[in-house]
Amino acid sequence: MLQQPVRILMLFTILNRGGAETMVMNYLRKIDRSKVIFDFIVHRDEKGAYDDEVESMGCKIFKFPPLRITRMLSYQKTVSAFFDTHPEYTMIHGHCSELGYFIYKEAHKRKLKFIAAHAHNEPCGFDLKLPVRNILKWLMRPYLTHCFTCGWGSAKWLFGQRLMNQVIFFPNAIDARAFIFNSAKRDEVRKANGWAHRLVIGNVARFSHQKNHLFLLDIFEAIVRKQPAALLILIGTGELEDEIKKKVSQLGMEANVKFMGSRCDIPDLLQGMDVFIFPSHFEGLGIAQLEAQTAGLQVLNSTKIPKEGIVIPKLVNSLSLNQSATEWAEKALQMAEKINRKERLQEIINAGFDINKNAEWLQNLYLTESLH
């Protein structure tokens, strides 16, 4: 009788091309799926960008209702019913921060052996959900067996000082070989997309407050004043997309800003860019700017990006969000003048961000813990 793979239950909001989702997909592609496989609980009815690929690899997707303050009781019943009908799951790895509380609590009640939460982001500023989030993160902590993070600021926020000595630092590793700079590919991409002889500014991010696209447009407007033919390439989707498109129209920059949507050819598109601007309000690590560095791109990011994500310092400049859009634009233009792309693979491997070694480590951890 063939031994069945260990099935890890991953918790997400939706399987779109966000940083945490992309990280997990990278690991899913690299692990030995005859030994370990991921199944997913998501909290949206709509189809995620990765759903088809996930299911093609033999993974299961379970759709839960969104967690709302007014529906907590019904949500708890959904969680309980799920574990009643799926006793095969003994290992959970959550990526939706403190919103996994009810699942962690039920898993602890049923004596599951592996209950992990993964800190990906540290919130910045105040919103109406923050008091509830603070309560849930405090309540969830006793139920965890493992704490993971890609950045120490994120870990301290989610797990608190008392658990910091138990936190496992686990980088958002990437398939670095896919991003190796290739001058022929760069020329091909620029020609195919009509980017030749133009300054191409790039950004890969979900359209959300966190990623700060509205400020990015202010920066780019200042760039266009100096270089009218400049292009801004925006890769991603999200809840603020309409608002961002409206601002592009108001600024009269429709010919300069290209909305590329959700893409599976990001490694190629990065080859064709000149400068990558990443002005996030906050990040756990910033996987997109890590990929940009791997591709040898000059990166201009905010000082809110954790230092763990700055792997090749020669390629990265950081500015405060308190500095003006004009100052950001001037720095980006200075960086564009000294483009000297080359292969950066070994630097990424040495820093511990290559997926191959990390996937082996994670797989061994799951297999070891499954035996306990």
C-alpha cells in the first residue's frame, strides 16, 4: 500500500498573487508532493488567481465565509463542522494573521499536533478593525505550537515579546533562478511591449492602501515632468484599482501608465524594467522588491521596508514617506542613469532566500512533526 502524503492545511483569505500566497505557491511547486502536500481554507467565494494551479497539483480548496464581527458565532460553527467532517487534518499553517484565531482554538481543542501562525505584515497606522485585531492576536497565542515570520517587526506585533524566543525566522524565499538577469530577454521584452527607448518604472503589488499606489502616481507624475516618454508598469489587482485608475485619468497620464493585471510572467517583465519603486506603508518583507533585486534592478523603496528584505544594498535606496514626491522622483532618475544589470543569483543564495534549500528544510520539518 502506497503511503499517503502528509496534508498541511493552509489558511488564507484568497489565493491571489499576493506576497504570502506567492511564497506558499513557490514552496508547493518545490516540495516533494508525494510526501507533503498543501490543502487550503480560503475566505472568499470568488476564484483566486492560483486556484487552478493548486487544484491541478492535487490540492484541495475549502471555501469558508469571510470572518465578520457580526457573524462570529456562525463562523465558529462552520469551523467546528469542518473538523467534524475532516478529522484527517492534524497540521495547520495559517497565513491570515490573527484572523486564524477561531481555527487555531478549535484545532487546539481537538489536540492537533501542529498549529502554526505565520507573521507576514506589521500594520501601520490606525483603522477601525485594529482593536479587534489586537484582541484576537492576544487570544490566539496560547493555542499555537509554532510561530513563523519573514520579518522581526511583524513577529513582535503578532506574537508579542513573550513568544519572540520561539519564533522561527523563515524568509519569503523565491525561485531565484527564474529571475536571473538576461540581456537578450530584456531586449525581447522591451521590444515586444513597446518599451524600447523609454524609461520604464515598475511596481508589482496588490492595489491596496498598504502598497501606497496613490503616492507612487505622485512620484511618477514628477518623473514625467522630466521625462515625458517615461512609462509606469503596474502589475497586480486589488480593491483600490478603480481609484488608482481614476487618479491616472485625472493626472492625464493614461498614455504613460500601463495596468498589466495579474501576471504569471513577472520574471520576464522585471527584465524589461529600469527602476523598481516600492513605496509601501508597511511590509513583512517585501517579496516583490526581493524579486526585483534578484533580477538586478535598481530598487527605490520606503524606509518602512524591513532591513531583512534588502539583500543587495548596492541596488537599493530607501527614502522616508515624509519626503516629497519630487524628491523620490529625483532619486529614481538618478538611479536610472547608472543602470548596470548583472546576474545576482549567488548573492540571493548566500542570503538564504533561494527556494530550493528552504523548501527542503520546510518539508523535513512537516515530516518530522507529523511523526510526533
